[in-house]
Amino acid sequence: MVVSMPIDHQSFLEKEGVLPRFLVIKALEALWQGKEIDFTHSKGYKQLSQEDKGFSKLLYLTVIRTSGQCDALIDSLVLKKIEKRNMMIRDILRLGIVQHHFLKTPAHAIVTTALHLIDHLNQKNFKPFIHAVLSKILRDEHKFLIKETGVDKNFPEWMFKRWRNSYGLGKAQEIAFAFSREAPTDFTLKTDLGLWTEKLNGKILPFNTIRSYHQSIIESLEGYHEGEWWIQDWSSSLPVKLLNPIKGKKALDLCAAPGGKTAQLITYGLDVTAIDNSAHRLKRLHENLKRLKMHATIIQEDAITWKSKDKFDYVLVDAPCSGTGTFRRHPERRFLRKENDLDSLLEIQEKILLTGLKHLANEGTLIYCTCSLEPEENSQQIEKALAQYKTIERVPFTLEEVQGIKSILTPSGDIQVLPFELSEFGGADGFFIARLKKKQVIPK
């Protein structure tokens, strides 16, 4: 959803630095109302200078990533709790804390722009309060430093509790800390890894993903328009790489859009059929494959009800999921998820997995994957499938196949990447991968 932000541009431009902060405040207001917004597509954002675009986006994402820690600091300084109807006041304080503790913004700019925001938002009665709280924080830097040990506060309580129950307190805290970091940019290459590592000023990760730590407009990078690479997180690239398919075989990609894994399957020389039920997402898939100069059979259908007489040697089920492994890139989604979201997702995942199994040829291989950290969506789905369908078996991944990265292998031989994996390189999206094989059915 793109939130419209009507503003008097001229009055803002007369006060340097206010407009980008105002856009952040309005975006946060929409988020707390449960709206998933596209911050960088708002009307006001597009009218910012390149410098202010970068600043406002970083400010917005950092406030979301650290909101719980900011609130703990605010509540320690404010005797009377800030009421929900005055959430905007809390957001202005959050902006001040984030600018001071994380972005190193000069103190005078923090206070001045905060007071201008108060004026514009018709909250002048709060000017003394805002001034007093911000001044206290700015005056005593060491006393009010936000501690890394409080990162669990940046997530809904039920969510962190789930991770603690699934992985233990230590790993749950590591997950929360990993999600507080900004995600680098990962590239999957069509050809010539060495050449494009240098051109993209990147570093080669295991499994030949290129990672760049330089924030750039993707479309401006060399090789984009030539279709030499595409953006794909390291974790997301693993399912197809671990499929290790044979050229010329038939592959089915269910829930294919926006097409990163589809493109990977094509690079292996497979005859690919890509299914997705969203016209909007399929438009992106078409655009991406066109840029990459690739071809696949693309079908707009519901993966649950789609039927074909064809059988496929390889099936990829990248199932719709809660997305709890992707909060580095989409930190706002932690506040849009509800505790009971899994109820409907689990049924959808089971049905799509069944579609994949129905279309899998004898001795064919199916990869089931999600970008979730929740066992119900991952290992438990595999256990249910194995119990229900006697013609399939799990094929565990080996230590050699995962290039010695023992930490991502589960006791059952599946893969569960946690967000702090590759922490020395900047982390990774949380991801689950399981491999199933259909047994050859011998007629009696």
C-alpha cells in the first residue's frame, strides 16, 4: 500500500531537514494503524533530494528496528505514560533518540526539527515536554545509551517468546540482534563470477553469491540492463543450488514470482514451468526474465488447484509463509504479523506441497522451502507429509553439500538458516529447506 502524504512543500522547504522527518512520522503513523506501506514510493519521498531520500529511509528503518529500545528509554524518563492517541509524540521522541544514538545527527538539528514538527502537527502544547525529554537525552549521553541486550524489546512479546521456545534464549537473542542490522545486497550471477565481483565491488560468499556493502540504486549498477545478475539473498539462492539439477530436465516452480529461483532453474538449462496466482507479481516475473533474457512457460493459476498431465523431474515449492526470516530487509513486517497468522498459512502450505507431490515424476526431487523461522511452517510440515504420503522420502543434505557449514544442518538433515548465520559477512535471511524424493512405484 502506498500512503498519500499531502503536505505544504513550500513551508517545509523553508525549514531545512523537516520534510524528510515529517514523511517518516506519517509513515510510522500508518504502520501503527496496521497498514503495510511502501515508504519509498510516497509522493513526498519522490520529491526529496538524493541525500534526504537516503537519510529519511535510514531514519524510518532504524526507528522500526529499535522502537522497543527507544520506548524503554522514553518510559524511563517520562513519569506519565504517553497515551495511544498521542503516539505521534512518542514517534517524535523515537526519531530524536535514533538520530542521536545511531545516526550521530548534531544535537541542535535534532531539537530544532522536532520542535518544527510539533508546530506543523498542531501539537504545540507538547513543545516544552519534547524539548525537556530530548535535552535530557542529549545532555547525558553515557547514562542513556541504548544497550544491545535490550534488542528483544523491538519485537512483539509473543514473537520473541516463540523464538525462545523454538531455539532457546541465547539463539533467540542472537536472532533479535541480527534483525537490528541493515541487510547488505546479494547478487546471483549468470556468468563470470570473478569479473562481476570486481565490477560490483563485492565479496564472494559460500555458494558463489556476491555480497556488496555499498548502498546504490540497483538500476544504476553496471550489468543491470544487460541482465548479467539479479538481486537475491544468499539464503534464498540455496534451494536451487542444492537441487543440483541435470540439464534438459523438466522443472516446476510453484509460487514462482518475482522469479529469482525461476531464473536460477533456467541457468541450469532446465525446461521451466512457473506458476503464480498474482497478476501483479507475475508482471514482475515477466519483466525480470525479459531483463535477464530468459524464457519460461509462465501460467497464472492458483498453485493449490492447478492441474496438469505433465510430470516434472524437479519441483520447487517456495511456500507462502509468515516471512519471519526476512525482518532485516522488511523490519516493518514484525508489527504487521499476528500470533494467529499461522493458522491459515499452514493449510495453504500443506495443499501447495500436495500439488507439488502430485506433479512430481517417479524418482523426481522436490524442494520445499520458506523464509520462515517457525517450525510449524518448516520441519513439522515435512513430518506431516512423510507420515501421510508413503511414496515419498526425505533426502537429508550432507555436510559436504552445505560446504561444511554445519550450523545450518538440522538433526533430520534439513537446512534451517538463522539470521545470524554468516554474521562475519553481515548475516542472512532466515530460511528453511527440505529435500524430498518420490519413490519409484513398481506395478504389481
